[in-house]
Amino acid sequence: RTAAVRSWEGFVLMSRLCNSSAKLQPLSVFDDISARFAGIVFGAMVMGIGCVVCHLVKRRSASIRSQQSTKRLLSEVDCTVPLYSYREIERATSGFSEDQRLGTGAYGTVYAGRLSDNRLVAVKRIKHRDNADGGLDSVMNEVKLVSSVSHRHLVRLLGCCIEQGQQILVYEFMPNGTLAQHLQRERGRPAVPWTVRLRVAAETAKAIAYLHSEVHPPIYHRDIKSSNILLDHEYNSKVADFGLSRMGMTSVDSSHISTAPQGTPGYVDPQYHQNFHLSDKSDVYSFGVVLVEIITAMKAVDFSRGPSEVNLAQLAVEKIGRGCVDDIVDPFLDPHRDAWTLTSIHKVAELAFRCLAFHSEIRPSMAEVADELEQIQVSGWAPSTDDAAFMSTTSSLCSSAPSRGTDKSLGPDKGRGEALSTSAPAMAVAARETEKGAAGSSPVSVQERWFSDRSSPSSNSLLGNSSSLH
């Protein structure tokens, strides 16, 4: 009996153990799956962290290589401008905020920025191009040229950033925008008085003359236009944007260099476009267009005008050559308000006419242009009430201003008078010489052919810092 009881107890114990083992089996499988899942998650986390670390290391190495490459390039062009990190530039522009965008052009976008030392700057962010090397060469060219010159009427380059595939130039900030913005009265700007326009023209001419005559080898800007003439808080002018500039030849026998035409339609020397000969007189032609803009407040190219008046240079050559300057003068200027205003406007118009001569050898040099403008400026000028009012109400880009409808209230309407008797004959003679030399070609006829050309320089027009820019 005792043996039987023990056998039964043993059977019951074995049964319980078997049942217990059967119940625990699913728990063992679940634990195995959980362990495997945890291992996979842990492995993925390790791999993710490893990838992030590798990316950061690679990015840091690329940044270091980029900085070293930039320093090498700058040393090759003998330039010592400061280098800014992309992070510094991004912080200065609030991540290239739209609120800080000053303008966009074919070459890139310009932003207002504030550096860590509290300086206001203009940040020019170059657009990516299909040919990255060509874009870098253009930036290096601008850095080299701007850092090699020093003139009170040339914009100062404060530094650059070539990092993370970005090409950025940092310039001094010009609070009053561009001459083009003021002539076109963008953002409600008031009309600029004649004395201020004349001073801006004279200062700009001095800067270009400096590039041509006092820098060795000379520098040809190749993109002189009103949107590349910047104005500081006192409306002093500074020439900007050297992206297309080229160094000239130092040899006496070389009057030009041969290079493919580039620039902005409406401003480009037609002879340069025709024979690919770039010289200092190419800038003279472009400046002649700017002088006409200053007199007329018209755009260099405007398709809203009549077919024969689309190109301002052609319109000016025709009107000035026939002694009809008053037909194109900005009504705000009221040239008949006093003898000096009338005389000086006509003298500047005659000078512009000579700058626009088809043949480059007929045009004056920029040194001669600067001297003539200075003589006109000091030939009897005295500050007027308009000048004081303008300077007191336009201290920044955001100044409020009267509309065109109120222009006539700024000066008496004295009617149309006769043109200067000495100007018309001189301009008529120059017109005959130009027509004879051009052999039927006019500045605008070359430009019109340009517009239909797919490789037109219009695709290369520069970023200025206006809202439509360059």
C-alpha cells in the first residue's frame, strides 16, 4: 500500500510538472522575440548614430577643405579679405529671411545683414550655375578686383564666404539703395533734385576714371548702369558689382582686349558687341546712358515706350542731335527755373551725346568726362530749397515721399523756353560725325539684334541691390 501511494504521488507530481512546463512554453517564445526585437532596435540606433557622426565628420571635413581651398585661391590672387563662415552669414541674415532681401537679379540675391560686431552689411548670395567653376571664377575675379582698389566712390568689400556650395560676398551697406531706384521713384521715393543728380554723376565719373587711369593694369567695369550706382546716407555715390570686370592691357600698343560681349542690354557699347573689342571707351558709352537716365528719369530699355523709343540711347542721340533736349528732360527738374539749371542740363546732355558716339575713338575718356562734370558742377551752383527739402526727407530707403502728381508744386511752371543757342549747333555737328562714322548703324540697332539672340547678355545681367535688380 505504501508503495502504491508513493507511485501515485510521483505520478501526480510529474503531471503537475508537465502541465507547468506546458504553460510556461509560450512565455519563453515571447521573451525570445522581445529580445530579438530589442537587439534589432539597439543595432539600428547604433547604426543611425554612427551615420550621423560620419555625416557630421564628413561635413566638417568638407568645410575645412573648402576653407583651405578658398584661402589658397585668395592667396593665389594676392587677396587678404576676411573669410566668414556660412553659419555667421546665415545668422547675420536671419537665415536669408525674405524680410531682409534687398533685391534679386540674374546673378543672385542681396540681403541686409548684421554681423556679430553689430555692423550693417549687404550680403550678396550668388546663384548656383550649371558651370560651378565658372561661377567660382567670377566670384574670385570680383574679390580680386574690388580688394585691389581703394577709392571713396567704390563700394568696399568686407569679406566673403565660399562654403557648403555657397558663394557669398559681404559688402558695406548702402542705406539709400541705388540710383535707379531713385530715378524711377520706387517704393514712394521723392524725385531727386538736379544738383544731387549732378553730384552723383560727377562722383561716379571720378570712380570710373580712377579704374581706367590710376590702376595698373587698368580695370574695365563692363557693367556700368544706374542700378550699380549705390547711394550712402548722404547720397554720395559708390560704384558696385565688379563681377564682369576685366583688367586691361598695359602695353601702349594695345588699345583694347578681345573678349565676348557681356553686360546689360541698353548699356553695352554697340562697337564692343560688333567686333568684341573691349576698351575703356566701352565704359564711357555705358556711362553716357546713365547720364541720359539722370536727365530724363527714363529706363535704359522700356518696351512700354514706342517702337522707336524702346532704347533710351537711340532716343537720346536723336533728340539731343536735333537740339530737342527739352523733349526728354524729366519734368520734375523744371530746367527753365533758372539760367544755371538750364545751362547745366544742356551741357550734361551734350556730354552724354559725345559718350554715346558709335565709334569709340570719338568718345571722350572718363578722365575728361569727370573733369567736364566737375566744371559744370562748380560753374555757378548754389544750394536750393529743393535740395534741403530732399535731403531732410530722404534719409533712408523707407522714407515717405510725394507722388509724381505733386512735382509741379516744387517749382514754378515757367513754360518751355528755347534751347541754348550754343548747344544745338555743336550737337548737330557731332550728330553728323556720328552718323557718318556709324555708316547707317545706330546704338540701338545692335541692341535690337541682341534681344533675339538666345545667348544674349540679358541672361547675365547683374544683381544689384534693387528690387528688380541689376
